[in-house]
Amino acid sequence: MPWFSKLDLEKISLGSGKRQVVEGGRLDKKYQITGPKDSSEILLEDIP
């Protein structure tokens, strides 16, 4: 997920276990997050 590199992981906690941003997406095995298959579905402006 290319947008993930824009996040400051020192300022947020991702918790533990698998997380899902969208159904039917793509699992990032390192962070256990399922996000959109197409990164254009998430805009950086949507990330606080």
C-alpha cells in the first residue's frame, strides 16, 4: 500500500491482529491490514 509510507507510525497505534479497511481488498502481511486492491481508492487527503 503506497499510501502507508506517508503515515507516521510513531504517532499512531495500529493495535494488534488483522484489520480491514475494505472488504475484498488486499492483505498487507507485514501490517495485517486489508486495504483496497487499487491504491487510487484511498486519497492521502482522507488520512487525518
